[in-house]
Amino acid sequence: MIVNQRSLGSEIEFIRKQLGLSQQNLAKGICSQSEISRIEKGEILPRVDNIFQIAVKLQVDIPYLFSILLREKNKYIEETTKAIVELNTKKDYEEVYNSSKIELKRPPARDDFTFGLFLKWHYYVAAYETGKLQYETVIEALETLVSTKNFMVKQQFQDMQMKNAMAIIHSKNTAFEKSIPLFEEILSTNLRIREYDVFKTKVHYNYGKMLCDHIRYDSALKVVKRGIELTVQIKDISMLGNLYFQKGVCYEKLKYPQEKMLDCFEKAETIFRILDNQKYLKITQEKI
């Protein structure tokens, strides 16, 4: 495992500034101010006893500073990404905004291009959802993020996820004519990884719901049916309940026979029970 003195120094500097301490304040009783300066620049490693003292003064767990010194960057990025995704799933946009804003100041966001883009993407979407930034500003920022050409599959996947966010924001602002090309691009793109196919089932639902909300019921039904076919093909039911529910809504709007509509809602109910999705289970039961 590689000793990561640059990240350690940057983290010490970050926490010190968050606490409003000067380098001289931090150095007092530990070492010289110039030594703290060199530690923060990543020029030298602090002695083990100094790490203990610095941790106490910065009010952080001692193992935390050692973990920065020794950890693999990828593990930190993986754990941080997972935490932000979970917050986003819960629609806790205020916390997504605060977390991504802080993480953007840390070394991993500067050192890892894809991680940096991930944080900026969530920062801007959360800023929109919490009313901190306007629709046009956020769309412009996201367009800038996806404009960088990158041929890594991981980055291409993330670009499509950002385009999905853009399409949803456009839809919320009744600019569905701008949403449609984005949704179509995502669904026509094949990255040949399972995670992307699973993601596309979610996009089918988002796209179908948007079309239904804008009274394009026939088009919505076609999109939702393709989404159901994809879930069966890849054997993933995470969005199957949502898709069957939306199919039932389309049938309802198009005045299909009641038995066809109820069949969709009953299938959705069964899947929501299996997934223990109480929120959508309640909504579906109101339709039966």
C-alpha cells in the first residue's frame, strides 16, 4: 500500500481551515509552523507522535489520519460515491448538496477526473432541487460537464446518467422537447455492461412517465413496454414494478378495458411487495 502524504497534508489543511485555525495555532506544542506548512504541502511526513497530536487538535479520530496516510484512494472514492448515491435515492438533496460541496474541496476530487465529475453532477442537481440554483444555470453547468470527450466506458456511463438528470430537469420545466432527444440518446446507446442495462430500465420509466405526463399516452405505452421487455431480458426486477404501474396508468388514460389495466396494477403490487417498496405499494393499492 502506498503512503499518501500529499492527501494527508491536504486533509490536515482542509480540517484546520474548517476549524478556523492558523498553521501557528496548529503547530503550538507540536512542532514548528514551517513544519506544518511542509506537511500540508505534502513535502514531508509528520512523525507518528505528531500525527497523534495533530489529530487531537483537529478533533478527529486518530485512526482517521492514519487511514488517509495508508488507504487506497479507490476505496475512499467508492465509499463516498455510495454514500452520496444513497442520499440521492432518499431525495435528501440538502445533504447531497452539502456533502458534494465539501468533497469537491478534498484531494480525491482533484486527483480523480471521473470522481470529480460525479461530485459536480450531484452538486448541481442538488442545488437545483433545493432552489439554490436556477434551471438554466444548472442545465448549462451539466452540459459543460458532459461536453468533455472521454472514451472510457465508466465515463461514458456517467455522461449518460448526467443526461438523464438533464432530461428530468427539462421535463420538470415543461421543456419536454429538450428531454426527448436526451432520453432517446441514452436508450440507443449500448455500453455492453450490465449496470448500464439496469440503468436503462430506469430511463424507460422516466421517459414513459414524462410522455404520459405530457399527454402522449401512445408513445408512453410503447416506451414502457420496451422497458418491461428489457427487465425480462436482463433478469432484473428493480424497476419492473414501476414500469407495470406506468403501463397501467397508460391503459387507464387510453381507456383500455379495465381488466388489462388492473392486471398491470396487480403485477406492480406483487413486485413492490417482493421489493418491500412501501411507498409505491400504497400508491398502487389505491389503483386496485
